[in-house]
Amino acid sequence: MRRRLAALAVFSALALTTNAQAASPDPVGDMIMSVVTGSMPGAPGWNVKATLYHAGAKGVGNLDALGCKVVAMRTAAVDRRLIPKGSILFIRETVGLKMPDGSQHDGYWYASDTGGAIKGRRIDLFTGFNAASMNPIKALNLATLSAVKVGEFKGCPPR
């Protein structure tokens, strides 16, 4: 309830802003996303081109750039100059996707990996431990996704 009230207060402040350039071009959308993700409007966000990867592919191991085990449908490889390693990302286009355990994805990913081809506005989503693991989300390969930073983690990402 407090988050919703805070989001409404922020929305009111945005609506009263006299400088049109200072306000978001979509304050209602920002407010809705802040309630969904738990982030404040104006949190860092990026439109990124997605690719998929799996363990066993050429050059891909079982550890991420932090030295932690990669986690299927949670680990994301990013360009750390754009998205800091250790960021918790919300990617709304992944909400509802099938997880390896059969549950539905909640949209949260952990920026804990990097890759030689991941430069600028690109993100590489780890799907699992074989090529077949990419099938449930193949439609997202080469799609533009919206990633919003909603937090940070220390150490290894949660499993």
C-alpha cells in the first residue's frame, strides 16, 4: 500500500511539473511500471536487443563473470559499461514464460555475466544447460526488450 501511495505521490508531482522536458513522456506508464517492479519512476532502464545462450555452446561454461554458477532463466550477460554487474533487472517481456521447474517467470534477471559480443544495448539471457532449453523463449531471440534496474545484489545471485 505504501508503495502505491508513494507512486501516486510521484505521479502527482510529475503531473504538476511545468517543464515538459523534465517530466517523463509517459508518466502513467512509469507509475504503473513502478508499482509492478517496485522501482521508483525514473529508475535506470534500457531498451536492449536480446540474444539467448546456453551452457555447452562454444565458449560458454557453467560459471558467470562473477565466478558463480549460472542460473537458468535468471542469469543475464550485459555490457558492464551500460548495466552494472550485480544489478537486478526486471524484464517485463519475460513475465509468464515457462521456467525449468514448470512455474511461470516473474520477470527478474540477475546481471552477473558478460560476453565478448555483448556490447552496448545488448543482453544475453541464459536459458539452461542445453540447446533445447532455448525453445520456450526462442521468440525473444533478437527482440528488443525493456530492462529496468530494480535493485542490486552482492556475491552470487540467488538460485
